[in-house]
Amino acid sequence: MKQYLLNTWEALSTIFIGMKITFGHLFVPAVTIQYPDVRVRLPERVRNRLYVNMDDCIGCLQCARACPVDCIDIETVKSLPTEDLGKTSNGKKKALWVTKFDIDIAKCCYCQLCVFPCPTECIYMTDVYEFSEFGRNDLVYKFATLTNEEAKEKAAQYDVFMEEKERQKAEAAKAKAEAAEKAKKEKENEENKEDNKDK
Amino acid sequence: MHQLLEEIFGSELIAIIIASSLPLIFITVLVIFAVLLERKVAGHMQDRLGPMRVGYHGILQTIADFFKLIQKEDIVADTTDKRFFNLAPVLVFAGSYAAYAALPFSSAYIGSRIDLGLFYIVAISSLVVAGILMAGWSSNNKYSLLGAMRSAAQIVSYEIPTVLVILSMVMISANFTVDGKGTLSLMEISEIQTSSFWNWFVLGGAGFSLSKFLLLPFTMAAFLIFLISSLAEVNRTPFDMPEAESELVAGYHTEYSGMKFAMFFLAEYANMFAVSAIAAAIFFGGYQSPIGYLGNSLGIEWLVPIEQFFWFSVKGVFFVFVQMWLRWTLPRVRVDQLMTICWKYLIPYAFVNLTIIGIISLI
Ligand code: SF4
Ligand code: SF4
């Protein structure tokens, strides 16, 4: 009987204690952050979406090599000696056209390993974290500043240049060979002459 | 009210139809408000904000949800028993709506002035059990059936303490009626507790007699018992096992969608308000104002029923709030605990309470 009454008392009193606590929480300011309107401040050095500053990229492929999941895809074309690509902000001379610089951010694991080896510090993490897309292919970010046509043109230009060079080389070689031939002939002639003189 | 409507429309039939659909309007508005209240209370009790997007602080959220529910496809699973499946939500809602017929909204409006008001309410609300069982059985789904079985067991068990408490309050009312016989009409019970909160039954009834002070602790206990068992009767936490989301995936209304689900939902909230209103009527003076009427002191007669309606809603909504408050405070009880609470604790207490109140009322 005593236990019975005690049980009753315990049930009721604990319910009232609980109700007091929950009622108190009605007036505690909410911890909710109204997300799209209000954002949490991100800590410094967060790792989110990558960005590449193409003005500074020298196309050295260091980042692509460092990436553990191979999600950076770079193609470069050498520039012509007559072209001046300018310098990067820390004074390196650019010598390559970067015709393709794709980062497949869907594969990226945000390890930041690509950031450190970059000699010009032009690939880095930003604080953008809202970049969901409907298609997986939309997550391949293309950073190359050259358009496709331009890239083709540069490649063709380079090919032409190389052909020219080849030709020049070949011509030079031919000229050299001819010159050598000539010299040889002349020498022979002279020798012949001398031979004739001797006779 | 009837006479007024009859005068306006000139036909008894139209007047009756309008008068009987008034609670429906009340329920709809109430549910829209109560669902929002529930979500806001839930949110703030957990230090969240609740709905915030639709309208200022989300006040239009439930209206948006209502339109969403209307647009939903009505899915009926292949193996359900179609006839009963479709009938069940109607029956559940009809059961809870019928209870409103005997609720006195104000001195000017009560659906039906029957003498057996309380008895009628207790009887008609059993229709809900039938509806829930029907829903669970015809869904042809083991979880729904389990929920329905639990619900039936629970409601039938908890009807006993509820009725015992109601009985004791009717006995108290015998002290105040003219013929000394007590009354089952909620209207008359409300009338007895008029003029000031001092006269409320929860404080032992009207007047300053010795019996009032003797009765006071027992009426308080009666109120607690009623509150607990009414929670169980409307399947609210901590007694919400019939629709336990986490174990029975919403119990008897798992298979329902669209408007049929909305009807269960509506019935649940209508029931919540109905038991709250009964609690208000038999313990807290029903539609009577606790502090007197502005209409009386200003001499504007038509203001009084409106004020009464206001007090009735405020009291009802307050107890609805208490139910929500409990919901976000207490965890769900187990089935055996549920039965223990009812048969080992509430019923004996209600019996003892009834006996003591009877003896005090006699002397
Ligand atoms: S952050 Fe890591 S995974 Fe992402 S591109 Fe850089 S190296 Fe690759
Ligand atoms: S390491 Fe830096 S400079 Fe080199 S290719 Fe990558 S982004 Fe460009």
C-alpha cells in the first residue's frame, strides 16, 4: 500500500517537474538559424569549392599530379616564341597556353592536396558550399579561359609553327648538306686542277 | 440561436442545417489554429522555431498544408476491404463531430438541449473506437491492425475512470440544482458554476459552505484523473500507442492518404478539443466567465453570449495546449504500463474519489 501511494506520488511529481522544464524551454531563445536568410560564419581555412585563377596559372600540371582522385584534367599547348603571355603575379613567365582545365568537383574529396604544390598559388579553396546541380556533368567545372576555337587555333598555330620549324630545320640541314657537297666538289675540283697542274 | 436563425431564414429546416453546421466551421478553424499551435509549441519547447516560411512566422502554414492535402492523390491499396476502408474515416469523424452536439458553446448556442448531454457524449464517442477498429482491420496491414487493437483496448479501458469521474461531478451538481437530483446536461452544469471562478467545480463548487472545502482536494484529484484518462481516450502522448509513429508507422491510418487521412487528422483534433471542452465544462465553469461579463456591466445584452463563446474557446484551447505540453514532455508508455495505469491506479482512485465525494455530498 505504501509502495502504491509512493508510486502515484512519484509519477505525478515527476510529471510536474518535466512540465516545468518544458514550459521553461518555451521561452528559451531558439537555436535555429534561418538558413538561406542567415548563415553561420564559416571558420577560416574551410575547404569547399575550388577556384582557379587562370591569370596566374602557368599550366605546370603540379596540381593534377597531386590530386589523389585524378579529378583535375589539364591540357596545354606551347606558345610561339613571338607570343608574349605575360607574367604571373609572382613574376613567373608564362610559356604555355592552358587549353583545358577541368575540375570534376563531383569527384573531388576536398583534401586540398592540389593547393599546396601550385607554384603560383592560383588554385585555392573558396567558401562557396552551395553548388548542387541536377546533372552530374554540370559539376565538371571548366576554368580554361580560351574558347574551344581559340584552343584549336592555338594548337594549329603551334603545329604550323612546328612544321615550319621542321621545314626550316630540314632546309637548313639540306642547305648544310648541299654546302658540304659543294665544298667537297670544289675541293675535288681544286684537287683535280692541282692534279692537272701536276700532270 | 435557433429562433434567431429561423427568423432570418424563415424556415425551420434551413435554420437547423445552419445551426448544425456551425460546429463544423468552428472545428475547421480550430484545427487550422491548433495544428499551427502544436507545431509552434513543439518547436519552441525544443528550442526550435517551428514553421517560419509561410506568412509572418509561418501563420499560414496549416492553410497551405490544407490545400496540399486536398490536392493529394487518394491512394487505396489493392488488398484493402474497400467498403470499410472508405467508411472508417467518415465514421471516426462523425463520432467526434456528434459529440459537439451536446457541447454548450455559450448560453445562446448548444447543438441540442438534451438532459443526458454527458451520457450522450460518452456513448457517442465510442463510435470512434468502431471507426478506428474498422480502419485498422480493413487496411489489411499488420501495423494498422495492431494500432487499432491497441486503440480499442485503450479507449475501452479508459472510458471507465472517465465515467467514474463524470459521475462524481454529477453528484456534486446535485448539491446545487433546485430539485437536488443532479444533472447530466453540460448546459446546466455550466450554469451552476456561474459568476466567478470561485464557483468552479474544480474548487469544490459554488458557495462558501463547509462541504466546498471538504470537497476541494477530491475535485482536484477528480480533475487530474479526468485529464489523464481523457488523454488516453483521444490517443495523445503519452498514450499514443495506437498511432505510434516510431513503432507502428502511424498505426491505424498508415494506409490512408489525401482527404481520408485529413479526416482522421481532423477527427483527432476535434476530439482533443471535445475532451478539453468537457473538462472545461464540468470543472472550470464551461462558458462562464471567471470574472464577470463586460456585456452585463455595460448593459449590452447581446455581448454576453459572444463573451461566453470567447471564454469557452479560451478554456478549451488552454486544455488543448496542456495536451500538447504533455506531449512534448512525456515519453510514450508501454502497453502493459498503459493497462497498469488504468486498472491499478486510475480506476481505484476514481472509485475511492467517487465514494468520498458521494459521502460528503450526502452530509
Ligand atoms: S582538393 Fe583534393 S581531390 Fe579535390 S581537386 Fe584538389 S587534390 Fe583533387
Ligand atoms: S599547379 Fe597551379 S600553376 Fe600549375 S597547373 Fe595547377 S593551377 Fe596551374
